[in-house]
Amino acid sequence: MTNTATGATHSPTSPAAPPNNSNPFNLRVIEEFRANAGRVGGQFAGTRLLLLTTRGARSGLPRTTPLVHLPDGERLIVFASNGGAPAAPGWFHNLTAAPEAVVEVGGERYPVRARLVEDSAREAVWERQIAADPAFADFRQRALASGRDIPLLALERVG
């Protein structure tokens, strides 16, 4: 995609897209993830993390975000929790505008397409995620208290 402001061409599928993430904490996690084939220590030791690279809905630039995920067969489920904040995270808005993205998980990198997890499957997925990471129960409660139900997205490998 060409950024109309700069004329630069960027794609989330480009090899090793730069993080383009303004959050210093996330930048450190991304660096550690990439340097250690998907392993991150500290508070994320043992946590199932992936890197999701989307295309900015307004800028067209690649945006990389570390996310907790839940394996679901061939799919990876991600939660647009934003820590339970009243608003969905930027990466969710980017995927809504363009559902094609790239996932890095472990030492592997591949293109995906995002699809909303339908209502009939949501509760079972939530139960599995809360069992795996109880903090997500708090995120969900805070979001619901603000009037927001957290979207769940299935990332499906393309190609």
C-alpha cells in the first residue's frame, strides 16, 4: 500500500516489518520476542505471545503489536481487550479496515486473515482463555462495566 502523505510503499507482509509501535514497553517486548524466537521473559515468561503486524487504517504503515493468544486448532484467537479499557485497541481497528495481517509466533512468520469469533463459540473460547490466564476475567469485567464487549478474532493462516 502506498502512503499518500509520503509516497512510501509498505505492507504488513514485508519481511521483518519494523515495529512502528510508539509504546516503549511494546518495543522492548517486540525486540526480545524477535531476538529469542518468540520467547519473552519477565512478566511474560511462559505466556503465549505472538506479534501481529497490521496495516494502519489511516497511515497505511505496518503496525506490530505483541498479543496474548489462544491456540484453537489451526487458528490463533486474539482478544481485543485493551486491558479492559472502554475503547478497543488500535490493532483491532486496523484489522477491521483490512483483515489481512502477518503473525509471528515462535520462530515462524506467516500471513493471516482475521475473522470475528461468532457468538455461538465466544463463551467456550472465553472459558478456555480465562482458565489459561485469569487476568482476562478482570479485563472482560472492566470492559463490560464500561459498556463494551471485547471482540475475539480468529487469525487464520492464508496460503
